[in-house]
Amino acid sequence: MDTSETQASYRVMKTHDFNDCLFYRIACDCTDTNHDVEVEVEFDKNGILWVFLTGQLTVADWWNHYGFFGTIWKRITLVLKLLFTGWFEMNGEFLLLDEKHIDSIINFLHEIKDRNAKRKNK
Ligand SMILES: [Zn+2]
């Protein structure tokens, strides 16, 4: 299935196409653009497919598990971990509420697969 000519997609936008490097913005279904994920897909000359994900993660207490001071403490420990180890783990939420959105992500993955296959067959 060659979906490389797919133009419009529901909440998945191709923002740049440099032949060996594609950029997408995948919107969260909650409509808060701060939750969107930027995806960079890079096809390198060694046949390696690199995927870079960029998004805004938040130390938040959506369900009030930690309370105000608990949330502040989580932020402090996270910063200290980053300071002394150079890394930290976080998770974020991303909503998929509509089947069209899921189909758009599937089409996005097909496009990457098709583009990768074309590069390997050159
Ligand atoms: Zn969201």
C-alpha cells in the first residue's frame, strides 16, 4: 500500500519533507496544543531509521494524588535527579478519541514504511 501521496490527515500534519527527513505534528485529541507531539523521522544512508519525539511533559497532579506540596516535592526531586544524573523519566498523556485520528496515525506509519522501502530499493 503506497500512502506516500496522502495529503490531508485528521490531526496528523506533515510539516516538512526533505526527502530523507520527514517532520510531523500529531495533535492530542483534547485540543490543547501543548500536548501535541512533534515527530522527526530520519532515513540515514546506512539504512537506519531514526525517530525523534518531542513533546511537552508536565509535572502535574491531575487526580490530586500528591497534593500541592507533594507536587512541588516531585518537581524538586526531578530537577535534582536531572542535575546529578543527567537524565530523568517522565510520562505524558496523549488522547486518541476518534477512529479517524487512529487511522491518520496508521497512515502516517504507512508513509514512513513506504518511504523507507523506496530508499532501500534505490
Ligand atoms: Zn491533550
